[in-house]
Amino acid sequence: MGETTAEADGREYPVVHLKHWGRWFVAALFLAIFCWLAYVYATSPNISWGQVGHYLFFPAILSGVKVTIELSLEATVIGLVLGVVLAVMRISRNPVTAGLAALYIWFFRGTPVLVQLIFWYNLALVFPTLSLGIPGTSAGLSWQTNSVMTGFNAAMLGLGLNLAAYAAETVRAGIQAVGAGQSEAALALGMTPSQRMRVIVLPQALRIIIPPIGNEFISMLKTTSLVYVVAGTDLMTNASHIYLTNGEVIELLIVASLWYLAMTAVATVLQTILERRFGEATQPRSSRLKLKSSLSSASSLMGR
């Protein structure tokens, strides 16, 4: 039976749904194009799908996938931690602190990631040794820069510091989106600035911060493909080493693409879960309990 709706005169009239023929046409067009491309690649005599299956779980490819995931996670952690610090500095009332944060963001957003990776990998040209000690004394530790700044470490440092500049602006936007009344209420409860930021502001800002940071992590998975310039061992680097040896360029690129798609799919699911988790409540339970405890303490003091 069709849907009906009751009008003011008491009679019921059938509901006629609009037929969006344009949507169906566009969907059919894109489906046809996708099927055509899939057919062309599947039947191409220049692509050996048997080799694609052979190299899909090749030890060097799996090792590259592992390095790509490790590099993405560690660089993202560095970028997030430093990004939060820079965001707090950026909104500080201290002009020197805010200026230093703005200078950092300007520099790392203004230079290409590839240039930054090459710079860190060749840091030994400027600093042959890295020393840690007390100025004016001979006590301390010293390392050869080439032994410290390996391909992995240079990539992790370069990607992490670059991400921090973008994460700082994302975190700053999330912090400033929290109403000023929240900070004023926390101030009235006697919270210190660090407590206000940690307990009140940041948990609420996570709703705004998580989606773009999730996108940055997904982008990081693919940006690691630039590590080949610093002698890395990530997925794309290992795949390129293989196809430079056997000449099967398209097959290895398909293998790398399939793994990037798989990692991106997993990261997207995790991002969706986090967004739903922080979308249900603006504050984690622990933060709400701390705030409730603070309110109870303040009420007791006022009662006295």
C-alpha cells in the first residue's frame, strides 16, 4: 500500500514521491565508466594479473607495509603532540610565544615536504656530529649525525614536524570553537590554565579536531611514498626496487595501490568510530566526573 497523508478536511491523499531521473542517469554513467575501465585493465595483455597476485604478499611488500604503518603512526603522534603545544602557544597572550608558533607554522607549511625530508636526511652536511652536554664543560655525549639520521628517522622527523604545523591550526580552531563561558566557569572554580585546557577545553574541542586529524593521518599513509628520496624501506620504495629489477612496473604499482587502499579503508573505519564516540558526548566520562567533583568542591566552599 502507498503512503497517505491526512489533510485539514479529514480526507487522505496519496503521497507521490519525486522521481530523480538525473541522479539515476549520473549514477548509471559513472557505473558504466567504472565497468569499462575495469574491463580494460582486466583484459589488457600488458598486465600480468598472476604477477600481481604473486607480489601482493611478497615478503618485501609486507615489510614495506609494516614500515609504512609504523612511520605513519609515529609521525602522527609527533605531529599531534607538537601541534597541541603550538596551538596553545599560538593563542597565548604572550606576543613572543605566539610569534614563535606563527613562525614555525609559516615555515613548515611554506616549504614542500620533499625538501624537508631531503634536508633532514642530509643534516650531517651542516652538523657532522650531534652533542648533548653542559656548555663550557667537556662532559656530555656525542653521536655521528649519519648514524642517527637514518632514512627512517629522517622520514619520521620530517613528516612529524610538517604535520605539526597543520595540526596546530586544526587544534587552534577546535579550541577557539569552545565557548568562552566554559573557560570562565572553570576559572570561577579555581582551575589553573593548564587544568582548564586539559579537563574542560580540549575534550570538547575533540569533536572538531578528530575529523581533520583523521584526514591528515590518511594523507600521511600516502605521503610516506615520498620516503624513497631518503633511502627508506616503506611500501612504495620496496615496490619501486622490485619493478626496477624485473620491469613489471604496472603490476607492482597495482600491488602498492591495493595495499594503500586497504590501509586507507581501515583508517577510515577507525576515524568513523572515533567521530561517533566523541559525537555522542562533548566530554569523555572522566572529564565530566572531574568537573562534577570540582563543582561539588566549589559548592562546599561556598556553603562554608
